[in-house]
Amino acid sequence: MSETLVAVLVLMAIAIVPIVPAFVLYKYLDKQSAATAEGPAVYGLKVKLGGPAAVYALIFVALLYERPRETQHFHTWTVEGVIAFEQAPDEAEANVNDVVARVVPPRLTVFHGGGFSWEVAVTETDDGRVQFPDLQLDARGFRGVTVPMGPNRTYGSVSVVPEYDMKHRRITFKSPIVMQSVSVGKAYFGSKAQAAAPVATPVPALAVIK
Amino acid sequence: MTRRDFVAKVLMVSALSATLRAQQTIVRGRLFRRGPRGEYPATGIGVRLTHPRYGPSSLSYTDSYRGMYYLSAPPGEYTLEIWLSKDQVMRFTIRALPQEFTDIAPIQVP
């Protein structure tokens, strides 16, 4: 469902739904017998409500107080640009592939002792499905680790299973995420490794990649 | 389904899971790009395995230093998928061996 359609439906609901309690109140409440309510002056005008209107105003204020307050949301934006290097004349040309890019927030730091606590944006679809991202941990001299944060486990990933507190939106890894040194076990030699046989899929040209 | 059939199915699934866990190998390899100054690691690219029976594995992203990926899997024939983007995938056939590591030769990506 598109955002425009959702917005239209919300506006329609705001316009139509209050008619139901208003109809009930005006049909069954005697206009003269209900108490009156007088509001504060606004721009010199005082509002005085009587009968069903006063009751409706009270209901409206109560609902306003109890309204859902979770309004934070996010959208995906495309960020484009160019990075340029300014160097001394005798310096070797910079390698653009040495650039490490991060998005802040969130600030993802690891505490002394290896602990961490990170605030991570998680996508929720219109129908309430949560799409957890993956966690990628790299350290020089260690094998990189990809940790899926979603509950659907399959082979391939590390065997660390998180615990979920959906009410407080918290994911906890009870057991440590182990990063293994490249010195542990047999070293990798690409020249002596198994050649992967390409399946008949053409290699995309550089121009096609966005 | 009778109670005996249900118990048999549960035992079979448990046995299969135990077998998968017991015979895992770590499939590892390296992705690289070639530029005017030579090769450099292709980092942050998603790689996964697919098997006709086990289905797709989780994604492993090539690391920041050497462009290495690591995926644990039971021995067998797999399709290695390199996800350059959500629309561009490179596919290779590999054999995961019954040993600690199955090393795959470096693959050049665009």
C-alpha cells in the first residue's frame, strides 16, 4: 500500500470516525440536561460547550491524552557525491579503495572488554513485518564475521543466536561473538585453492553498476 | 498423521540437523577488483551458497581488509552467489569438501 493511499485513508478516518460518537451523543443525550464546560480564552474568544458537545469535547481530550506517541520513522535516502584527495606534490597517489565510510549515528564502538550496545535502525513494513539487518564485524588479523540479527536461522552464519525482547525492541547476544585470528587453522592460499566454475551468467559491465 | 509417524519425523529432522552440524566445512575465498595500480580487495560484498536440498545460506560479507568471505556448510555441491547488488548476481559452482576449510580461488568482480 503506497504512502499516499495510507495518508488518504488516515484523513478519511479522521473525518468520518468522529461522526459515530457524535451521532450517538446527540441522539441519546438531552441538550439541556448535560453540564456545560467553558474553556480558556483564545485570542479573546471564550468557548462554552453544552450538552453533547461538552461530552464529545471531554472524550476528545481523553483520546488525545491516550493517543499513540510512537511517531519516529525513517525512509531510505540515496546519497551521492565525489571524494577528492588533497595531497603534497611529492606524495604517492591516494588509493580511493582505502577510504572507509561510516554513517553516524549510530556510533558503533566496542567497549573495553569487548562489550557493545548499539542503537540500530530496523525496517518495519506496513504490515508489521520486521526486516532485521546483518551485523558485519571486521578486525585486522581476524576473520570477518557476519551475524544475522533476524530470527530466521540457516546454515552459513555463525552459531550465535540472539534473544529478542520485541516489546522493548532489544536484541541480546547471550554468548560471545567469536572473531577468529587468521593464524588459527590452515592459512588461505588462493593460488592453491579450488577454482570456482562460473555458471552461465554474464559478468555485468562497469557501466551498468549504479 | 499418527503419533508414531510424528515421532519418526521429529527424530529424522533431529538426525539431519545433527549431521549438518557435525560435518560443517568453512568455505572461504577472496573477491578482488583490478585497477590501474593492480588488484585490491572487493570489500562489503554479500556472498552466499545455495544447495538444491538445504536451500540458500545466510549472507556473508567480504571483510574490510582482504575481501575474504567465510561460510560454514555441510559438504556437497553448491552454487556460490556473489551479490554485487540486489539485481546483479554472479554465480559459480563449487564443491564443499569434508574437511575444516574449503578454499575457493580468488574471484575478480567488476
